[in-house]
Amino acid sequence: MEETAQSRSVRKHQAIVTAAIEVFMAKGYPGTSMDDIAKLAAVSKQTVYKHFTDKEKLFREVVLATTAQVDAMIDLVAHIPAEADTLEENLTRLAHRLLTTLTQPQVLQLRRLIIANADAFPELGATWYERGFERVLATLATTFQRLADRGLLRIDDPLLAANHFSGLLLWIPVNQAMFHGGPQHTRADIDRYAAAGVRAFLGAYR
Amino acid sequence: MEETAQSRSVRKHQAIVTAAIEVFMAKGYPGTSMDDIAKLAAVSKQTVYKHFTDKEKLFREVVLATTAQVDAMIDLVAHIPAEADTLEENLTRLAHRLLTTLTQPQVLQLRRLIIANADAFPELGATWYERGFERVLATLATTFQRLADRGLLRIDDPLLAANHFSGLLLWIPVNQAMFHGGPQHTRADIDRYAAAGVRAFLGAYR
DNA sequence: GTTTGAGTACTGGACAGTCTAGTTCTTCAG
DNA sequence: CTGAAGAACTAGACTGTCCAGTACTCAAAC
């Protein structure tokens, strides 16, 4: 019939992974039962255990798999068309993209999931921080370095500047989201955060 | 014997609260059993249930009780001896206090505990955010407003400025702490964060 | 002597992980 | 293309453990 490029086993594996992320994000690690995952994946519990030796391994694998999505975000902050007169506009656009991406409910939920279990899975938190967080910051830093080279910004420590940039933008909305279940930021909120953050950043670094 | 100003009942109550915070912070809400708490409080489980109808109620009460400690931090940011020539120095001192307080392991652990259970206890996260977070920011905002009135800072929106100030200072270390089990910030780190954050802030708001 | 709590056993439910018996998919030889 | 061997999968029962919450008995405090 259709071109099922993947074997049954691979398909099931995928189904389990997809279901597992969803349930873990919705109910947390302790709140999730293997039966839940099997049910949502439309797979028998036995199959889950065939693919993943136990719940911990499943969790680790599933969470680490999400770091792959960070690549997309890196592209987001890697390039910025930097003409002098439109610097503020360009930075605002960049800020907007960053904010929109990072305030998506999925992203926030994932963040909560990792933080909540950072005690039980320390290496998971550390790895995700490196592979997700620091990689984006490093890329943002090189972008700023490039702007500094052209004389558009005055920057000693580009990584610090990247940290300040994201701190100015994200501290408010991310904190709010961490503590509230999910208060939905409106587009207008994001506009304000982006504009205000960029204005402060330019005040400090131009 | 001694002047037990408090009845036995009150003492037990206190013992339970103290023990509960400790265990909850160490092992998280689901990881904590009522037996653990009773044992640490040197109290029978029955007594725990006499004072708190169930585990959820105990958790709520114990977490909300911690907001009282925020009062101390508010004093920290309420006053700043603002002479023009030492503004940077004073702000740096303020930043230092803020950083030192908020990067204490207990504070971070409490933060994690609340975030981790914000789904299960939404009103708890919201309340803690208001009573803890926003109150400090509001106080910081009025402090900045006062500085602006004296012409020492140029500020449209004092609350936004307070948010930016804390974002510049705390984004890096708090994030790091949230993801890593507890990486201990050295005094030198804190010095750097404070100095760099204040420099950026003054660039933006003076 | 009555209230309060300690100690401890118990109930009932949830859940990780295993086991079994039967079913479907895949593959590869003929 | 056919069909048998074997792998992967299903369904559901089962074990052992953990834990919230209750019940009951006995000692201490007031």
C-alpha cells in the first residue's frame, strides 16, 4: 500500500517517544505512569519496556531528544541583517523572535519539567543547559561580536552582552510563566517586552 | 520548668511545619511521605493529621508560610543612601545584596519546589509570585522612582526598570541554579554579576 | 481522669516491572 | 508468489512495594 519507509518497530518507537514527551510534559515525571504512555502511544506496555529498559531511561532519552529542536532556534539568532540605521529595528525583530519562541507553552512546559526533576536527574539538567541554553547564548554572542566589529555596538564581553540581552527580555515573562500554570502572553505583551528590552540594551551597549 | 510560653500543641505544630518545609525542599512534593515528616518532626503521624487535614493542605500552608521571610528582603531593597557621586557604588551594593540573598541554596530550592508543583497547585504559584516576587519588584521600583525624582536616573516606568535591573543581575545565575542541582556561586562570581549588571543598568537608565 | 499524643498495625489504591498465551508483521527460502 | 520461521506486538493478569489516610491501644501530660 503506502510507502512505509519505516519498519513497524521504528514506527512504534517513535509513537512511544512522542506520547512520552506529551504525557511527561502534561503530568510531570512522577505523575506519569507507564500505562499512561503505553495507552497514548496505542502500544502495549510490554512494547514500551522492549524499547526502553525502564522509566528513567525513557525519560532521559525523551528529554534529551528535545535538544535537537534547539537547532532551529540557533538559526533564529545567528543571522541579523545589520545596517546601521535599522539596528534598533533589527534587534527588535530578533528580540521578538526570541520571545515568541521561548514563551510558547511547550517550551515553558519543557523547561518546568527539567527544572522540576533537576534533583533526580542532575546530569539531564546540566546537559540540557549546555546543549540548549548555552548554545543559543554563544550564537547570540558571536552575532553581537559581529555587530561590535562593525562599530554598531560597544561590547567588551560578547557573551555577557548576550546574557544581558536575554535577561532584559526574558526575565519577566519567563518567571511569570514558571510560577503561573500558563498565563498566555498576548502579542501586545511580547511587543512591549521586546521594545523595552531593546531600548535598554541599546542604552547600555551603544 | 522552663517558661514554655507556648502550649504543647503549638510546639508540635511548629515542629511539623519546620520538618515539612525541610523534607519537601529536599525531596519534593511527591517524593515526600507523611511518615518522613512525622519522623523528622519527632511526632506521630496521627498528630500530623490532627493539625493538617491532608498532605495537600500541609504543603500549601507550609509553602505560603515562607512568604513571610520575604519581608526581610524587602527591607533590603527599600532603602538606598543615594548621593550622586556614589550612585554606582550604592547600586552595586544593592545588587550584591540581592544576588547574595537570591542565590542562597534554600531560596533556590524553594523556588524549584514551587515551580515544580505549579501545575498541581496553581494558586500556590500565583500567590507566591505576588507575595514574594512582585512585592520585591514593587519596592525596588519605588526606590528607583525616588532616585529618578532626584535626577539621578532617567526612568519612565519604574516597575519596568526594576524588572530590567533584576533581569540583568539574576538571569544568568538563577537559570544556572535552576538547571544544575546546585553549582554554588562563588563570591567572585557574584561580584562579577553585580558589577556587570549595574554597569549595563546605568548605561541604560542614566 | 480526661485530653493529647506515641506507636503501630491496617486498608485500599496506585504503579513499576514481569509473565504468559495468543496474534500479527516481516523476511527469506523455495 | 507462497508459506513457514521467527521476531515484534497485544491484552491482561500478576507481584511487590510504597504510601495516604484510618483505627486502636497504651502511656504521658495537664
